[in-house]
Amino acid sequence: MKPILVRTLLLSAVLAVLCGALPAFAQVISVTGYVYDGLTREAVNDVKVTFLDAEGSGKPNASTSHSGGYYLVTGLKPGKKYRIRIEKPNYFQVEHDFQAPNTGKYAEISRDFLVYSMRPGARLPLVVTPFFPKKSKLRVGSEEIMEELVGLLAMNPNVKIDIVTYPDNDDNKKENMQLTTDRAKAIRDYLVSKGISDARVKTTPKGDIDPLNPLPMRKQAKGKQYMGMVYIVVTQA
């Protein structure tokens, strides 16, 4: 090869780098963030965060949280769909969908995750209630809440739970027991209808107000009403 041609090729390569015209393999996505306990909000180390190619091809990209729950996964491809798997012993394994942005430049995305203990006795509250006040029928729009619970149990098949329900007031204990019994049964029936074995699910309705979520001392704002909590308590893992 002639010297002039060699110098021309080298100069072209340098200009390509300086102008940002990097080859396709250098266009990568990184995801970074922290892993926290869903109940205590404390950082959790040693959690494995794995990005799996949704199409089933390609090598998984993974990282383990450390130094205050921090993780970093890099090498993701622009425009690809991934399934994020979060796992740690004695915690529920969970998965999330992720769409990498379709970009020609390096990008770093921040995303935090919550993990929940599945040690026997762990209590997971349904933060958004699937019921209307004083009603035991699953409300319209509660499917998303329930499907998250179905997915959690399906992904952790050895876990058994107790559905603990509390009433919306302390007016009548007998009526409250009927309400919470029906509510717990509605949730259990839904789980069973979605393929969760009934042997994995028990119910414990309560007739008294939740001691961890007592009635408000003052009148609540217009349109806001006290609702009894629903807890998913791990009985076996």
C-alpha cells in the first residue's frame, strides 16, 4: 500500500472518531441505579440485576448491587427489548420489561428497583386497595394490582401466603367480619382462577381496625375515605 494512501486512511479514521462517527458496536446503552427494600426503603446489596434479551438471543447482561445498593449494567443494544430479572436469596424474584432507546449515541439511564423479603412472617401491603369502601367485590381497574400479585406468586412457586384483610370502620364487628371474610375470599378466588394453587393461599379476615393503620383522628379531606388494609403475609418460602 502506498504511503499516501495509508496516511489518508489513518486521517479518515481519526476524523471519524473526533466527529463522533463511531462504529455500530460502540453504540451502547447503560442502566444504573439503586436497589431498595420495598418496606424499609433501605439499600439492599448483593441483588443480581440481569437484562435478558426478550427475543431469547444474545448473552445476558448482569450486575450485582453493592456499595449502598448501587448497580450498573452496560452493553445493552439500542432499540432492543429486554426482560429485567431481579433476584436475591430470601427475596421475591421479580421481572420487569425494558425497552432500550433507539439511539446512535451512548446513553445512560437511571432506574431504581424495589425488592421484598419472602421470609416467613414478611408482610406485603397492597398499597392500592382493590376494593371500594364497604364493598367486597374487586373494583373495576383492580386487575393491574391483582395481576402483579399473580405474577409474583407464579414466579416464586414455593411461596405460600396468608391474605389478611381489615375493615373500613369499627362500627359493627360482626358486619366487619363478614366484609373482610368476603374480601379475602375475593382475592383468593381471583388467584386460584389464574392458576395459583389453592393449597398455597389461606385467608385471615379481621373484625377490628388494623393496629398498624388506625382510624384518622381528624375528619379526612373531601373525597378521601379510610380503607382497611390488605396484607399478603408469607407463611412459607
